[in-house]
Amino acid sequence: MQIKFAALTSIKHQERYKMKLYHYTDAHGLMGIIRNQALWATDMRFLNDSKEMLAGIDLIERRCSEIIENISCSEDHIFKSTKKLYEFLPTFVRNNLSNRNTYIVSFSDADDNLRQWMAYCPKNSGYAIEFDSKKILIDGNIERANHVVCRLEKVDYDEIELDGIISPERIIEQLKTPNTDITKVALKTANDLIFHCCAIKSSEFYDERETRLIVQSQTEKTHPMSFRSRAGIIIPYFEYPVQHTWIKEITIGPNSNMLLARKGLEDFLHAHSISCNIRESKCSLRVF
């Protein structure tokens, strides 16, 4: 069984992501985003941590096993009725993700963040682009035109959000809603898990404060795919279209030539008819 995704995220997700989103990149990346009006979403299999998605799937399997064990000891007939759901979810999620391509664009809700400058930006070449999160979140035209489904997911560092999605209490509460049966609840829960397991990371990365744009293909994989190379490896990616008007602000990272960096950025933005605020990093990071 292959799940049919809803085109847009839920109201809960729309409310949750009325936040600032910063994409940290270098000068080459900034110029490419503006010239091509696209963000490069990297195939998740080619991220730095090759086990990220698998770790999320494994965690779902463990949680479901724990819940099934508790269900088996319960006398509550409503609780016991959810057993088949928890037996169904892990395999369903794993199979659906294996049949799709998943791409990631990383953002942070932290502006002028020292860890981001040091981890993701070369010396004297860091920029943080602030995007309008509401525009990125709800542009369903991108999904329809490219045969993909997209969602913004705040990275789960402590598994609290996952436990909320999968909790028996939440499932039972949904089952109490009129005209709702176990099949509807199962598909809704599976849909949330298929995205959320792509946004689970170790707590040691908490200070990155990451939110991910997750782009997933349909099972037929009729979406457009691009390729680039890095360190001798061919890497698939998806070009996620963005508009210049979505850019709200650009922060120039720590730079030993800040005056020239600002002048060059101003001229580049002017050449592309972009009007947005420009900030200079306040981080006292020395760049040699």
C-alpha cells in the first residue's frame, strides 16, 4: 500500500512555522540561489550523516514495539484495538520511504549563529539568507508542477515530537472523533511519520536549531532530478524554486574584508533588482 499525501501541511504546521528561517551558505551558494532562483535540496542519502533517515525508522520500530508490549498487557478494549496499527506503521513507513526519493534543504531559526558560521561557511565567505517561511511552506504550485510533496519539519533532538505523533493517547483521541475510523487515523499518522523521521537528529546538534524543508517524490518518481559532483561522487538533488521576493534579509558572516563584502553584495543584489536588508555579523570570530 502506498500512501497518498495531502498537498499542503496541516493548520498546526502552518501556525508552528510562522518563524524566521535562515539558510547559511557561502558566496558561491548565495549567487547560485539568486541567479537560478532555486534552492538545491540534497538527496538525503548523500548528507554528511548517512544513517539519519535509517535512525528515524529504527526509532519508530522501537517505539511501536514498546507500545505493542504495553497493549498486550492492557485490559482496555479501545487501547487493545490499536495494536494492529502499531504493527502496521513501521513496515509501512520503511517501505514508502524506500520507494521515494527524499531531498533536504537545511535552515536554522538562529540568526548570526557562531556554530553555523563555523560549520557550514568557509572563512570570509559566509552568508545567512532569511526567507519568508510562509511562502516556502504553502506554495502548492511547486508540488503540483514537480510531482513532489513538501513539508517544513522542525528537527526533533529529544524525540518529544515523535512521541507525540505516535502516542496511544493521541491515536485514541482521534478515534473518538465522529466519522473517523482506524484506517483514516493510520494514514494520517503514517503521513506524519514519513516526514518526521527525516528530521530526527542527536541532541548534540541541538544548538543548530535546524528546520528542514523536506521534499519527497511520488512513488512513480516522475519528478525532475539534477546532479552535481563532490569529492568524486555524483550527488542527486532537487531544484526547489524560490522567488527573489521571498528573501527578507541577508547577513554577511564574519569577514576580514567586511567593507568590500558589503559593497559586492549590494551591487550584486542591485543587478538582480533585489531590495532587502543587509546586516553584518556581530560574532567576534577572527578569520585569518
